[in-house]
Amino acid sequence: MSIANNLLKIKSTLPSDVTLVAVSKTKPVSDLMEGYEAGQRIFGENKIQEMAEKWEQMPKDIQWHMIGHVQTNKVKFMAQFVSLIHGVDSLKLVQEINKQALKHNRVIDCLLQIHIAEEETKFGLDEKELASLLSSNEFQELKNIRIVGLMGMATFTDNKDQIKKEFTHLKSIFDQCIIHNSQFTILSMGMSGDYQLAIECGSTMVRIGSSIFGGRN
Ligand SMILES: *Cc1c(COP(=O)(O)O)cnc(C)c1O
């Protein structure tokens, strides 16, 4: 199967209110261009340097999503062009994104990453940290960052019940947030192995890599 075929097949199964992020990390520009030619305009990368290089080389109507963990000192390399940052999980990072966005006279959209998995290694806020970030004065003063939703990753397991439990948990946190934050519209959850389940649980944005571009080394 070609990249274009994979992409169109997946797109045909997604509900119209679910956005597809084509996760192109580690893949060459030629692979991304195949997706682009097939109509894809949203690409997800997890390394800022790699994303910036691809942004420079590729058509400018692409929306670049940063889906990986972000180091504060690298925000400046994407502030000019990034369209959504998925993995924001500290006030310090929020403040740096705001500062760099201001330099470019932009408002950068971000998702807060919530820790829903069992593994200790995955980044993200717990519910308390989320509530305290959203209600802090430091956060509310910022004008150049807009939090538009939440992102999470389920435990890496074959146990569907567990994954479902974690996605459902994230959806319930999201529903709580919506009540107080009218700009919350995006719930980013679901990857190649679990996106159908994520959609059943209320995902509005899926991040799919290997099912489109093939496996990574
Ligand atoms: C790599 C990655 C994906 C895509 O994973 P696939 O299993 O290849 O679909 C999604 N989300 C994040 C945060 C990733 O790092």
C-alpha cells in the first residue's frame, strides 16, 4: 500500500469532526510530500529541529503540530510557524511559549498534556496540577498563548479495557474543563494502534504515524 492509499483509507473511516494529524517523524520530506499530494495538510513531528527543517522545505499551507516533549530552550526554533503544540505540561513552558509567541506577534495554540497512563515515563500533568495551572494568575495574564484542549497517551498495552479506561478518564477531565474554558475544543488522543477506541471515547484529534507512513526504525 502507498502512503496516499493508507491516508485516504484512514480518512474515510474517521468521523467528520475528528481531525487527523499525520505523524511524520523520522520520515523523509518525499514521504510527507506524498501525503501532501493526497490532500493532507496537518503533520505531526516530535523533534523541533526536524520539524523546522521540514517546514523550510515544504509548502507553506501545511500546519505543523509539535507532538513530542518540548524543551523550554528550543521553543524559539518553532515559535514562528508552529500551529499547535500538543505536549505542554508546565507553567514554565507555558510562559516560554508565550514569550516567544509575543516576539513573533502571534498567539500560539497549545494543548495541555495529561498523564493518564500507568507508566511513569510518560510526561504530563495530573488533575490537580491541571487545575492549579489553569487557575493561576501567572497563566491568566498571558496573552500570546491559547490553551485549546488536552492531549494524552494511554499505557502501551494490548489490554483494551485498560486503554479504554484511560481514554474515558481523559474525556471526563476534558468535559470538566469545557465547563469553565470556552476555548477548549480539542481532545487529542489515539495513535495507530488505538485510534478507533480513542474516537469511541470522545477523541476529536488522532495522531497517526506508522499506519500511514509505515514502521519507524
Ligand atoms: C509517534 C507518536 C504518535 C504516532 O504513533 P504511531 O503508533 O506511529 O501512530 C502519536 N503520538 C505521539 C505523541 C507520538 O510520539
